[in-house]
Amino acid sequence: METTRKHKVPEMEGRQARWYAKNRGTAAQLAQYRRQAAEVTAGWPEGAEVLEVAPGPGFFAIELAKRGFRVTGLDISHTMVEIARENGAGLDIDFKQGDVTHAPFAAESFDFLVCQAAFKNFRQPVAALNEMHRVLRPGGFAVIQDLNHAATAADIDREVAGMNLGAVSGFTVRRTLGWLRRRAFTREQFEALATESAFGACSVTADGIGLEIRLTR
């Protein structure tokens, strides 16, 4: 597998970023972030230091902070960092602009790392994994949640139906997810990437239209 992907996805900036943030901030979506935060962090010690890679509007990072974790977010989009800071005002979250393949953190800075719905867009997935490994402390682990390339159109329809979006936004999100799915990895591809990276291995679980990948430092 190539370590550099051929097609670059433009970073979300300006109006596009704010449209995306608005559609990810519905009541149904925020409730889903709360559930995911509870599931992902089960068993984590209070006060653990967590890095979220590509937090976008910051909704998931906010839920992590509310659960007592010390959260840092790293996003390549300048607009998303601005939006995340607005959404997280008053909470102890540090949102930074930067590239995960050159993460602006010292080695072994974090206990845990999360990355949702963004890994498929990284042009250098193995380099991204290597940086994740570098910034994690020994014994820490990364959780990556992203689209499953094997998800069907029917799977996507069911997912979008649960978002409680309007007709126009729902149509747009379905089309967008269908397009993004073509970039997404399969279980086997994730396993191959992990083997090539400093992690050496991973565990993969299918969940709806997505996959959850866990990698231990």
C-alpha cells in the first residue's frame, strides 16, 4: 500500500467549515457525541491527558473535557480551530492549528488519543500513525473511528436518518458520505497500515457505517 495517497482533500475553511459545523451540531448529533465519549473513555482515569486529532468544530473534545479529561485538539483547518475555540469557550481545552504528520508536541505528551471521521483524508496515513505513536506515553492507546469502505448505501441512509436533519441537509450529507466512503479504508487496509507503522498492529471493530481501530503504544 502506498504511504502517500494520490488525491488530496482540501481542508475545510470559511463558509464550508461553518456549514459543516452547523450540521454536526444538531441535538441528535450532540447526544451521539455524549454517548460516544462515555463509550470511548470507559475505564480511563480522571484527569488523563487526551489529544483529539482533527476535532473539527470541537463537539467531541468538549464532551471529553466535561468528563474530567485534560483535552488538546489539533486541526489543520484554521476556521475549524476558530469554531472549536468558540464552542469550547469556558472549558479547559487547548485547540491548536497544525498537521498531524508533524504534530507540534513533545514525545510522550498524552495518555490517550482519539481521531474521528478524519483519518481517511490524511495523505500520509502511516506518517500520521507514527506521529500518534510518538506523542503517546507508553501504555497509552489511540482510538480511530472512521467510515468503513465496505458500508453500503442502505447503511448510509439509516445513519443519516438518525441525524434528524432537514430534507436538503440530509440529502447533502448522504451524498457527502457516499463520496467520502470511496476514500475510506477497509478493515484489512487498516491492519496493513498499522503493521507498517510504529504501532505494529491494531484491533478493528465494525460499528454501523464505521470502523473503530485501537492501537496501543
